[in-house]
Amino acid sequence: EIFGELIGTIRDQKWEDKYKVVKKLGAGITGAVYKVEHKTMEGKLFALKSVNLDKLDTAQLKELRNEVALLKKLDHPHIVRLYETFESDTTMDLVMELLEGGDLYDAYKGRKEEFTEKKICELIRQLVSAVSYCHKFDIIHRDIKPENFMFGVHDKIHHVYIIDFGLSKMYWDKTREAHCQ
């Protein structure tokens, strides 16, 4: 089933009211990613992507808002889950499923011996299932590559997720009076 915009954007509350930082996972020019724990659900961990909106140009802001809008609609076991969004005048904070297993590119490069034919077939099945799910709802990812597939658990290559829907688009055929861009 598709979520259909069930995840709202919280504007009157700060993410710090509900989550506490466990550790910083990384940072870039436009923001940072943290491993956070829900304050009232002990042991429940998430990734929090905090984006400084002042550091984004118009195209980057459009990409971010597009990614959020699409992730709000998706509910599939092999697509990263967006749980909550918080927004102020200067930041947008995304509370997402925590994926600590690294990306497919690095995993394959570093541990080729674990990628047996059977394992590769299972991973392809998971990824095709996720892409098919997106297409069922007229969503085209447009950036399928090994770096945009993440593993959920560190040192395990059993469960893979599609991430980074920033370049994704909704597609409508001519009968619906819109076209893929």
C-alpha cells in the first residue's frame, strides 16, 4: 500500500524535543546526519538528516522537497523509510530509517567473496521488487546505482534498501494529460 501523504511536516516543534543524538554519522556543506534515539522509546534508533536550507540553491531545495514528498508516499521493505520531518525557516530535518551497513558499491568492492551467485540473485530480487513498487505508483527513481543501495545492518548483506529519491519524478502517461520530464 502507498502511504499517500500520511507523514506530515512538523513546524511547531523541534526534533530535539523528541530525539537525542547518539552520534554524528557525517557532515557536508549543506548539513549533517546523526544517529538519534527516540526519547520515549528507549533503544529505538533512527537516522536524522539535518539540512541547512540557507546553504541550498534553488535546484537543491527543489530536489530536497521532491525527495521528501515522494518518500512520504512510499512504504516498502526495500525502500528507506521516512518517519517524520521537521521544518523551520532555516532547516529541514528528516527522521529516517537507520541504515548502518554501508552501500552496495563499497560492500562489493571490499567483500567480493560474500557475493555468491545465490546472494546476488536475492539482492536483485529485493531491488527489482522495490523498483517495481515505485513504478506501480508512477514513481521513477532516475538515479539507480550501487551507491544508492544501502544495507540495513553493519557487516550483513542480507537486506538492501533504495535511498536518495532526490532526482525521482512522478510519471503520468498521455491518458492522464501529463508526461515524464
